[in-house]
Amino acid sequence: MDFPFLYETFLTLIAALPLTLQLAATAIAFGAILALGLALCRISGILPLDWFARLYIFIFRGSPLLVQIFLIYYGLGQFREVRHSMFWFILRDPYWCAVIALMLNTAAYAAEIIRGGLLSVPHGQVEAARSCGMSPFMVFRRITLPLAVRQALPAYSNEMISMVKATSLASIITIMEVTGVAAKLISETFRAIEVFVVAGFIYLAINFVLTRLVAFVEYRLSPHMRQPAPLSAATVAGEIR
Amino acid sequence: MTVSSNSPSVPAIEVRGLRKSFGPVEVLKGIDLTAHEGEVLSILGASGSGKSTMLRCINMLETPDGGDIVVAGEKVAMKPGPHGKSRVADRGQVQRIRSELGMVFQSFNLWSHKTVIENIIEAPIHVQKRSRTEAIEEAEALLAKVGIADKRNHYPSHLSGGQQQRAAIARALAMRPKVMLFDEPTSALDPELVGEVLRVMRSLAEEGRTMLVVTHEMGFARDVSSRVVFLHQGAIEEQGTPQEMFANAKSERFRKFISG
């Protein structure tokens, strides 16, 4: 094992970590907002909205992310109208094309996860909120959404992990995130195993931290699903005294 | 226009010609019912007689097909909708009227992600825009009143059914409602827990609260209520004081109903 080389590779790749994280975080954040909108369309009961969301989800879940990235980065630039539109400064930038593709893709999956969460909210609790005189928006904000998020979080963490890994596809359109830098390094050194092992380890580390983070948030959000905390020593002592 | 609910001539709740169908099934066939301030009405009837639907129509959890609901002199505005059924005309008015009616459900329906005290202060703070300190103070007094002051910071899933229902009653009371609506409040409870909830309800009745109680508890209907209303197939078959109804009801069906 050539440890000095591994160490050097690690230093080179870790420099690209911020870009990988930025890609994932931006795509997940915007994707979540879009997904919430799509999920609401799906359960709105308004047929055109429902169909639009169904079609969207079908297309973005059913086709490869790589194809979507190619279509957005190379495909859209073919149209004169796009090149002359106000969005061209975004669509000619590979970084934003990657973010858009990842965001549109994750939104399709997340929409179904959020929809599941929303449908799991017990009807009685919604009814209790309405019977207190809450407006539909307040019911959604105070009762439905918090309960849905708690329900959807475990499944959503899967999708977040997928997104972290999917950022590696952005290397295909010249983005120098971790995988992009790794590929470049291999073309320079021809040492594929070492470089990809280190790259793989970096993704593992990101996802380890991510899963712990989600687990922590889940823990904080669900005290009602745990047994009540046993009496603390101080309380017990107080009662004895 | 709101008329003062203190004047004795204005009923707390007035239901006129209330009709409701679910698909082809006509559940309510024109109900007329008046509850004056301080009255406790026990609404009895076999399952499917429409008693729960009637109660849910009063705070518009079910939209009536026709007829009027008048709460403390204020009529809920309706407008004609499709298929000859009426629709709510003013959502804001419905939300305001709901906040004046405390509803207690058969299955408690406490918000599972909030502690008992959070459940109780939620609507006073966010719907009625009262100060948090005041809401908490009042919530603690209500918890003491229903006898679960020590469960203040527990989550609903950590309480027994009877404790949950008492918390739900406290939640409804926290809105300072003009009328309390109870939809079979003890039907989901184990027999040994029914008593603690009925005791709370009885103390509310003794305070002079206006209450509409859909129930199967004959003891409550006979001993606590000021009037017993018997529904049969979506219509009021007979109503009267408990003495009249339990001693010599005219309705053959009611006599059969109470004899089990």
C-alpha cells in the first residue's frame, strides 16, 4: 500500500468536497420545496393539478438522471430561444444545470414520500384543529405538516443519501466535484483503485454524517413515540426529601 | 350581526329544518332543535340514527344540505351549491363560530406531536391571539379542574384513554366556548375509565354550561341532562325532561331503546 499516495489523493479529493456538498444541499433544499408543491398537487383533488404532478413524477422517476442532465446541459442549448432568453446565463453554466437536473429529479421522488407522509396524518387530528376555528392554512402549518414530516423523515433520508451519491454524475458535464477530480487524477496517474477507493470513502463519510444527522433530528422530533423519560435522580431525591 | 348571548330569549343553539344525505342515504330528515343557555341536552338514538351527524353539522364539520344553524343568535350563512345542496358562504364566519363551540370527540383527537399543555394552549394562542402567559395560566387551571395537572408535560400517547379525553375536554374549554359539543365522549373508553370522564362532564353541567351530548350513557342522560332528545332514522322521535322520558315516554321505540 502506497500510503503517501493515498494521503495525497485524499488531500486533492477533499478539496472538492465543498462543491459536492453544495450541489447536494442546494438540490435537496430546492427539491424539497418543489416536492411539497407536487405532493400538494397530487392530493389537491383538482384533476389538472393531479395529472400534471403524476406526469411530472412519471417522467422524472422513469428516466435516468444522467439523461436528464445531458438534456438540460446539452439539449436546451440547441434552441435559439433558450440561448436568447433571460435564463441563458443560468442554463449555460454547468453548475446550475447540474443543480437543476438534480433538483427536478429528487423532487419527483420526494413528492411521493411527502405525499405518503401527508396521507398518514390521522383525520381526527385535522378535524380537531378545524373544530378549534383554525383556517385551512393554519391547520396545514400547525398540525398536518409537522405530523407529515415526522412520518416522512425516515424515507426521506434515503432520498437524501441518493442525492449525495447522484452528485457524482455532475462530473460528466465538467464539474469538478469529488468524482470529477478523481477521474482527472486517474487520467494523470492511472491508479484507478487507490483513487476510487479514497473517493468512495469520502462519500461513505458524508453519508455516515448525514444519517446520524437525520437520526438526531428524528429523535428530537418524536418524543411522543418514546417511552416517557424515567424520573431523573434529582426529581426522585426531591420527592424523598 | 351578533346578538348578545346573555339575553334569555336568544337560544344558545338553534337548529331549523336540518337535512343531510350521504350519497343516496338520507341521514337527517329535517331536524328542529333548540338549546337554551345552561341546558344540557342528551341526544340518544341507535347507531345510524344521525345523532353524531347532527352534532357535526352544528359546527360545520359536516356541511348541511339544507336548513339553518343559529349559534347565539348568529345564523351560519349558507349559499346554494350544486345538486340542490347548500354550501358555506363565509369561511371566516364558520371559523369564528367554531372557535365559540368546544368540540369533544369520541377518539379524543389530541395532537400527538404536542404535549398536553401544548395541546391546550394551541388554539387560544394561534386562533384567539391571546398571550402565551395568560393561555398557560388558564390551561394549568383547566388541567387541575379535570384532575390531570401532573400530566402537563406528557404526550397524549403516554396517557390512558380517560386522561386523554379529560385533556381533550380541557382543550375545548380553553377556547372559553359558549357551548360544548360532546360526540360520544365515553364510547372509546374501557369501562373502568368511563367514570372519570363522566364526573368531569357532570361538574361542567353543574357549573351551568350549555352542553349537547351525544351519548349511550343512560345514567348521564337520566341524572345530569336537563332534556333528553331521542333520534330515530334522522328525525327527532321524542324529546322531554329525563323524568318524562324515562318514566313515561310516548314513543314505543324509546321505551324499547332504554330497556336495551
